[in-house]
Amino acid sequence: MRKEPLYVSPDRRRRGDGGGVEPLVVHFGTHKTGTSSIQETLHANRDRLDEVDFIAFGLANASLTIRNAFMHPERHARRMPPDAARNPNLRRRRARERFKSALAALKPERRAILSAELISHLDADECADLVETLRCAGKPLIFVGYMRDPVSYYRSLFQERLKNHGTTLAPEGNAALTLGYN
């Protein structure tokens, strides 16, 4: 499998270049790019990471907090528990408070990593909101994203769906995958 960086931000700083302030690395990837594996490794070893804070919100993947804090509620209302769907703004406000508290707790001299697959699903306004909030941490931002070659992605998705779900081929939220034989 070939993975390509989707984007690496130009304000990348090396140790000592940021005036003593270490960067916040924001890692994301589209589905099937190894993002979960990276998150699980970081989360399992977070106590052994020297000079690095892994922002995890109690889980390896920060996607749930990102979704609740930055994705417009109508875009994910069907995934909300019934009590949360009745008051999505309360859920959003609480997630934002939790997110901002985590950013406020970051130490300038320590590098930080935030990893969430769902960042690759945010629309332009949601991304702008996320970036504006991340800038409040006062750290240089480095964005690293991965995407997978479409043919390799659908091959892997097909195998995973057959293995786990029988003949369900369509990725959630996308049009059905049609297989044609010549």
C-alpha cells in the first residue's frame, strides 16, 4: 500500500526555531491509511513519550471530540444518542470546552500531537473553526494528512466488508460500489 502525505503545513518548526515553543502536530488521514494504528500506538505509549503530549480525551482516536466540537450537529445527528439529539448545542458546547481545556493544558516546551481520522471529513467552515481554535494554543501548527490511492482503498474496503459484513460493499454515506465483469 502506498500512502502519500495529503498536506504538510509550511510553518513546520524544528526544535529551537519556534522561540522555545514546540509545535502541535495535527495528524489525520482518510479511511484505511493506518491512522487508527498510529493512534493506538501513541495512546498505548503516551506515558513513555518523552517531551510529547498526546491529546487523547481518554480514547486513542480524538474523532468523537472533534466531531462533537466542530462538525455541524445536523451532519452527525443520526449518530447521536436520543438525549443528545434533543440538545445538540449543549453537546457541542461541552465538547468545545473539553477541547479548549486540553489545549490550555499544553506546555509550550513540549511537542503535542492530536490525531483524528474525522478531521478528513470536516467541511471548509468546520476546518477553519478547528484551525482557529487550535491557534489559541499558541503553538506552531503542523498538519500531516494521509490519503490512499483510490484503487487500493476500494480493494481494501471490499475485502474488509466481505470479511466483516458479508456482501455490503458501499462505504457509509457513499454511493454503492458497482462491480462489473467483462
